[in-house]
Amino acid sequence: MVRARPSMQELIGRRRRAGFIGRGGERAAFRENLDLPPEDERHRFLFHIHGQAGVGKTFLVRELEQTARERGALTAYVDEGVGSVPEALSALSREFARQDVEFKKLDRALTSYRERRHEAEAVAAGLDSTTPDGPSPVTATAVRAGLAGLGLIPGAGPFVGAVDPAQVAQAADRLKRGLSAKFGSQDDVQLVLSPERALTPKLLDELESAASTVPWIVLFFDTYERTGPFLDHWLHDLMTTDRYGALPADVIVVTAGQQPFDRARWGGFADFMAEIPLGPFTEAETRGLLADRGVVAEPVVTEVLRLTGGLPLLVSTLAEQRPADLEDVGDPSATAVERFLKWEQDPARRAVALACALPRSLDLDVFRAVVDAPESDALFGWLSGLPFVDDRRDRLRYHDLVRETMLRLLRRRSPQQWRERHEVLAAAYGGWCEEAAEGVRPDELWEEKPWRGLRLEQTYHLLCARRGTELAMALARVVQACTWEQAEGRRWARMLEEAGTAADDTAVRDWGRRLREALADDQRGLGTVADLLASRPGPDLTVRALAYGLLGKHLVRRGEDAPALAAFEQGLALGERAGLPQLELARLHYGRAIAHQTLENFTAAMTDLDRADALWPDTVEILWERGETQRLAGRPEEAVTEFERALALDPAHADSLACRAVCRHALGQLAEALADFDRALDIAENDLWTLVRRSHLCRDTGEWDEAFADLDRAFALAPDVAWIASERGDAYRLAHRYEEAVAELGRAVELKPDYASALASRGAVHFELRRAEEAFADLDRAIALVPDYGWALGRRARTALVVGRTERALADLDRCVALDAGADWARGRAVDLLMRCGRWTEALDRLAEADRLAVPDLEEERAEAHRHAHRWAAAMREAERLALREPLDGTICLALAVGGCDGQEAARPLWRAAEQLLPRADLDSSARAYTRCFLACALGDWPTADAVLTRILAEKHDWDDLALLAALLTELLPTPGTDRLRLAPRLAVVESARDAIQARYAE
């Protein structure tokens, strides 16, 4: 028969468990809370324990955890071993797994987070090179500002000025699109951009499932004075808002730290939380603990009360040794271990207890490095049972108060032995570092968590052993840690502060404090650290060189490319003088290359990448960036060579395959490009950017079904990504599926209302649908968002042309030329527009300027200018040259020149030849109709001319088409042999229709 109630022995054992006597009121309050349902107004969801070091917070937390487990609760314990919210979630999951409750969904998400988090760096670095073709408005300078706008990249402090908010917003969108293209899954994008928002709902789902199997779930967050700076805001949102979803009501949270709760944040929630301030034991609690250990002699008890002041840790340490008379009791504040050593008769154990305070934590390997004794394994088991040693499952840690006291004693008793022992530990950790580094490339070591932990402890012991000489080395490693991840930087800052305290090294302690305070700020921490270290005075240049590299890296991401370039140059100048290792110099050259690249100084970028490649050869990332730089510089053949070098080292490097495919597409190697795209997608099947770029190839080869299949697949992977909607909409535009284009581009704008490229593309579609007002509205919005958006300016100029807004059209065309000295199309279009308007002086001036600049394909405009000046022979020569390229246009120009010179009869064979060329010309239906009307007038075929003109005027028509027809008919009218009486009224009809449009859209 199963007992429903525990036995007397079990109850007594529980009361004596772990020697915990006292805090009866606090424990009782917690037990009573477990008896209250969540709906009861007396129930508390949050307990916060706070008090000074040594007051017993961790002991109470452990007691409350055991109490909760006895009630059948699922519990988890988190302490300062975590450095970020994702790490805290990982610790919670491990704790639950030890109780046979696996949070598999959360674990998978955490695994994906760890894989994706550092891939974002490469995405940001190569963001320029992953820009989709089409009407993208963001310049290279703004590319990396997105990380700062998303809060991922900390501020760079006073080194840089403020970033233009519009630039940051645009680049933030660019980054989101780049991450979407890289990862394929929006879940992965959110993991990088906002890990708390992506991971916490997974935790809540798991808690909801677990809550159905246990009465309570209790989460314990110890050492909250260290973890609160990055956990408190998250915990507040988790418990008091629906930001992450619903937290099950049968979850209880317990936090423990040295400070009371932040009243500004938690003050309004006193009705669901309970604060437990811990002071020293009461006299009754102290007497109870002593009595439990058999210490009952009143003089001894009185002396313990006087010496300890009721501080639980000291009371427990003294009680554990069961002093029988006053001679056994000394001053525990001198050092807790002296009291222990006095009662412990075994000298080996006394030495072990003291020596094991040197490392910050111990496992058996560390213990053996400290204790050189045959029975060391047995001593390790003994050590783990001491009252001031906390066995945190995989490692032992002394209580901070006891350890600090022991360290002071060791340092003062024998400075030489202090140094020697720390040197031994540093050497041991150094050896383990070397073992952990075996088979790992030096540039990939920081990716290895075991190596990082060993490197951290090695540095701690070096700082303790070599007081005043190793700070520069440690700070250099801090920069490397911060470059890896901010959470890692926090661990290093805390280590520096502890090492400075242990070694009584004020400089080390102060640097640790300053770095810890800076890194507590998720938004600006790394930038502040870079500023602090870059401006650090002193003869050692290594730290400053590395700090400038870190600063430059973050400035590039903020879009502050000129200051970033200056930072990298400072770093390189200092690094060369300091004799930095080749790997670090290569990283600085690589960083400066990225800054040059974003400033579109591709020659300088390649020079730096040459140096990086020479310093650290056979590095895939350097070779890939070389290829990207060549591609951005418009040198696809050279880019292919670099990508092939990268692929020789890593044949499965999907980014190199995809980018080589883009270059091969540009080189017209279509089959090879398709093969590369296919292989890249075999490796990274959900890579959105590769899918989109393969769709570009398919559409260029006329394989529209395949193009839309890729875009539809991208949409299925990322239905709420505005960039994918924009790409699909643009594909519909290019396929002349205009209504579908409007719908899909509209969806892109709904997803991102300030999406300039989607607005511009939709404006272009409205133009094709002859919706001029809607076109102007979208294009005006796009240009307001990005004033130097050349593609949108060109489209607005074209829209202005069709409605006769000549001044706006000329202004936009001139702006296009100003933005791009090679904008020959804009120069030619401006000349043509001025001719249509009869503004010949301006037109001829611009044509002369275009000739001076050797603008190609202006034979038609030159022929017209010659005809206007009656230079018939020159006009005929230009027309003949035009006919070689454009037979129909060249023949019409030649006929006009011959007619102007020799009359219509001489030109008639040419008009007949043009009529025969018309059916074969590559014209849309509208252009074909206008040309047919003009040729009919030139040939005197008035019935055909009237029929076609009537059809033109019955449909929607554009100002520029009517203006061209009117100009040609006006030129034809005075030609000898033309039937002016019949032509004049028809010209008047065309001019009237033209002027009516201009009046309708008058500016």
C-alpha cells in the first residue's frame, strides 16, 4: 500500500536538509503561496529576495526550489553564468531536461539562433552585393545603417555624428531584405533581428504544455544584480504584457539579488509580487542553527552572536565546526577559512580548502591542477560538501564572501606563492586552450565555446599572477570577445573586475567596472567599449589598434562609411607600429576594404583585399569579398575568377556559387549561370536571394513559368516579406501583367508603407495602364522618400512627358544627368522633348553638348536639327547612319530630308519603302498606329489617315505621341508637293488633342 503522507523520519530529514535552519517566515510564505490557486488575490506570481552578500540569498533560493519540487513543481535555476536572454532560455531548457521534461521546440529554435546569429555579420558585410536588380533606391553608403536602425548595432559614441533617420530606416529595410534573402525563413530573420521576440513565444508554448502535467512551474533567477541589467526588462514584459504571448498562470518567478526591485519598472505591480528583504539571522534563528549543530554552550553561542552579527554564511561556517569553548571561536571576519582550518586537523584538507579558492570555479580537472595529491579525487568529493561551496551540477563555486576572504589571506600571506599558484593555473588553462584549438583554424577559434571559456580563465589567472603587467593583453582579448558577441564581452568585463579585486589591482578592477557598465546597454554598449579602448592612453598600441578595428566595423554597419574608413586607417597605422599578428592585420585590411567598397572606391577596396589575402591566405570569406568587389565594380570576369578560388577551398560555398551565377548571367553564359544557381539552391534550398536571382535569369531567357515558379516559392517561404512582394510585382510589370503587378506591389507597400522601390515600380505600372495621376502620386512619394532616386526620377520624367508637363520632365531629366554623368538616355530625351516643344535654341545647345560628350545613338535628333537648319545633305547622312541601326526610323528621316530638299515626288519611293518596313518593325500597337497615320498623310492616303487618326483619338492617348505626330506633320506641311489643304485640318485636329492633354495636366 502506497503511503499518502511522508513518514516522521522523512519530515525530520527535510527539516535538517543541507543544514538550513532559519528563514522560517520566508519559507512559510512561499509554501502558503503554493497552496493558493492563481485566481486567489492573495497569490503572488513573483518573489524578489534581496540583501547583502553572505546574507543567505542563494541558500534560501535553493531551499525554496526544493520546497517547490516537493510540491511536484517543475523548477529551473539560472545564475550569472548566462550573459543574455537567449543564454538564459538555454539554461532554463537544460534545467527542465534534467527533470525529464524536454523543451524540444525551444531547443531547436536556440540551435537555429546559434547557427544564424553570426551569419548576419556576413550578410551585413556583403549587403551591397546582394542588391536585387530593379528600382532599388538605397545607395551603397546607406546599406549598413540598417543594423543601427534595428538596434542590433550599438552606437559608436562621440566618435561619430548622428545618422540620418531616413537613411537608417531605408538601410534597416535593406538589411531585413538581405537577411530574408540569406536565410529564406522569416523565423530565422526574427531570430537575428530580435531573438527575444522570436524565442520567448517558443518558451511560452513549452511552458503551456508542461503546465498541464505539473501543479506549478517555478523559475529561479539568482545573482540578479549581475543578470538583471539584461534580464529585468525582458522579465517585466514577459510577466506584465502580451508582447510575447500568454504566460501560464501557474508559473511562479523567484529572483534573488543584492538590490531591491527597480521601482520605476515594477512599482505599479505590487499586488502580484512579494519582496523578501533578507537581513542577518535573528538571534532565535542563529541559536536554532547552532543548536542543530550541537553548539549549545551559552558562552560560545553569545560569542558567535557577537562576532557574526547573524550573517548566515559566517554562522553556518562556525556552526559546522561545532566549537565547544571560547578558545574555538575567533573573529570570522578576519577570514572564514581560518576558523575552518583551526578545527580541521588534516593539514592536506586545510591546504586544499584554501588553494581551491584560487580558481573562480572548479571541476575535477581544475581541482587536480590545484591539488597535487594521490587522493585528490576523494578530496574533491569532500570539498563539494562544505557549507560555503555550491555544487552547481557541473562545477563547484565558493560563496563570494568566503572566497574573497580566502583570496585576501592567500595574497597577503605569501605574494610569491600567490603568483606561482596562479601561474600554474594559467599554464593549465593555456594547455587546455591548445588542446581545444587542435584542428580549428585560428580565425575560427572564437566560434568554439569550450575554447572561449578556457581562454577566459587563463586570462584571469594571468592577471592575478602578474599584477600590473597583463592589463593590455587582457583588454586586447576583451576587444576580440566583444567582436564575437556582446554577451561574451560581458563575461570578460566581469572577469576583469573580479581579477582586479582578487589581485588588488585597481587599474584592472576599474577597467572591468567601466566595461561592465558600458556593456549593460544593449543598444550602445559595444560602441562605447570601442570608444573607451580606442582612446586609452599608454604606450601599448595593440589594444587601441584592435579597438579602432571594432569601431570601424560598427561604423560601417551604421552607414557612417567615412568615419569608419578613418577608424580602420587609425587601426592599421597603430597595428603596423604595434606588430599585430598577421590575422589581426588581415582583419583590419578586410574591414577597411568593406568601408572602401561602400564608398564605391573599388580600386582601394581591392588593394586592401590583396593585402588581407596575402596576410591570411586561403580564407573563403576574403576571396568571396574579393569576388563581390569585382562584381560591384562591373568586372564580372575578374569576379568569376575570385569566386572560383573560394570554391576551390569550399566547393559547397553557396554564396560563391550564387554570386558566380550572377556574374555568368551578366557575361551571357546562361547555361553555366543556371547550373550554378541550381547547385547553390541544392545546398541552400531556401535562400531567397538565390531564388530571386535565378528568376531574373529565367525571365531574361523568356522562361516566364520558371521565373514565376521561383518567385512563388520565395513567396511561400516568406509571405510577409515586402522585398519578395516587390520582386514578384516587378516581374509582373516586366511580363506586362499590369493588374497583377499593381496588386502585388500594393501588397509590398502595405507591408512597408515607406517602401520607395515598390512605390516607384507601382508608379511605372500605373503609367503603363495610362493612369497618370496614380503614377505621379506613387513616384512623388518614392522621390520624397529618396530624393536622389534616379530610376524613379526617370519614370516621373517619362510620365510628365506623356501629359505635357515639359518643365517637370526637363527638371527630372536634368536631375538624372546630375546624378549619373553617364545618363545618356536622359540627355537624348531632353533634346527630343525641347524639339517637340519648338524650343530649338535650347535643343541645339543641348545637342551640341551631347556631341561634345560623344553621347551615342543621337542620329535621329541630329538629322532633325539639320533639317530644321535646311542642311539637307548633312540630314541625309545622319538618316542613312540611323537606317543601319533602325531601318524604319532611318528611312522616314531620309524621306523627310529628301522631300525638304527636292519635294514630295522625289521622296515618294522612300515613303513607300517605309510603308513596307512598317509591318516588320518592332513596335507596340500604339506606336504602329501613329506611324501608320503619318505615312498615310505623307503618301496622300487620306481615307487611311482619317481612319487611323479617328481610332487613335478614340482611345487613350499620350501627349508625347501626339506631340511627335504634330511635329512631323508640321515639318511635312511646307514640303513642296504636299497637299496643304488636306493636311492642315488634320494637323489642327492632332494639335488640338495634344493641347487638350497639356491643359488637363497643367502645372
